[in-house]
Amino acid sequence: MARLAPTPKAITEAITDPVCGMKVEPGMTRLVSNYQGHSYWFCSEDCRRAFEKNPEKYLNPKTIKHKWPTGWWGRYLERMAKANKELFGGGPPRCH
Ligand SMILES: [Zn+2]
């Protein structure tokens, strides 16, 4: 959901909270933010506030670094993520 151009189709579909990646159904929430002519829905007020603080951060994935930190801490985080995936079946991400 990093498109900047308005896409009317997206309004009728379940869309993704650009902040945490959770699926949000438009119409189920009033947590909407308009940015550059596009509406974005959020699962919580926290996510909406985070988005409005810095929309570019969430709309331009190129600027977000997904690289793990290097060193033992990075390896630890990676292992934790893997363990979580096994425990919880790799379901949709949740922010709360
Ligand atoms: Zn969220």
C-alpha cells in the first residue's frame, strides 16, 4: 500500500494499515487519514498519529531499512522472530 495515486478500487477492498501492516476494513473504522489525495485507514489511533507525524516514512518503503542490526543482537532478534513465527503460525502482524 505504498501507492501515492488515488485508487478508488482500494476503497472497497480490505486494506492494510500502512503503519503496522494489519488488515483494516474501510468502513469499520473512522481512523482515516488523507494524504496526497489518498485515504489511509488505521487499526488504532496510535497508528494514525504515527502516520500523520511522518507519512513519508510509511509510504516510501525504500526509506525504511528492514535490515537486522549487525552482531549478536541482530542474530538474537532474527532467532526471536523465527521462534515467534513457529509459535504463532506466522499469522498477520499485530501492533497491539
Ligand atoms: Zn496498526
